Amino acid sequence: MANRRTVRSTRILLVAASLTLALGLWSLRALADPSGSYTKSCKDCLDNDGELICQCSYKGAFKGTSIFYGLCVDGSIWNDKQTLRCTIKHSFKSSCSNIYWNSTRITSASCKKKNGKTSSTSYENWKGCEGDIANCDGTLTCGPCP
């Protein structure tokens, strides 16, 4: 009789552990992939510490692409002919173009100055900026312009 109780208790614990693990993995997966229309034409996506990596299609062919989505508006990532793109959530996007970034830096951007000319600029630590990143006369700055 004691053995039957032990076996039954063990089975219940195993089922509970399995369900807990399955729910935990499901919730991690749900958090892993940011939303956007790319999900319609990309596959095998994974989140590597803030970098969304996918195989995305164009005209039936798939190619590997990625984007660091920390600068992206939630839900704005799309597949642009096998390149992941997004709408940038900071105000500098309205006066800057040709914006490129990696896991920590805005590596380059062409930003308008007050005199109408453009300036090539970069920003060292976009992850460290808690507020808005602004274009202050051709220079990217964390927070409002002085």
C-alpha cells in the first residue's frame, strides 16, 4: 500500500513539474519574439539578448537577417526584402536619416543641423539612455536639447 502511494505521489509530482516547465518555456518564448508584421514572412526567429534573428523571405527565397530591437516602437518590426526594419521610437528619427545601430551604439546617422546642413553623428550607449534620444543641432543627446 505504501509503495502505491509513493508511485502515485511521484507521478503527480512529475506531471506538475512537467506542466510548470512547459508553461515556463511557453512564457519565455512569448517574451522572446517582439511583435510586428515580419512574423508573416520570417521563420526560425529567436531573441539573442535583444537581437531578433530570423530567416526572412523575399520572392520565395529565405535569407538570414537581424535587428537590435531596443530602439524600435513596439510592434513595428517588418521584413523589407529580407532585411528586418522598424520604426524608431526616439525623437531624433524625425530629423535624422540613414540610421544604423548595433547592440550598444548608434553607429551612424545623418542629422540636420539648425543651419539646414546635415552632420554625420553617432551615439555611444543608446541602452544607457532612459529617456528620449534627441538630435541637438546635429549631435545625438540623451534627453532634451539644452
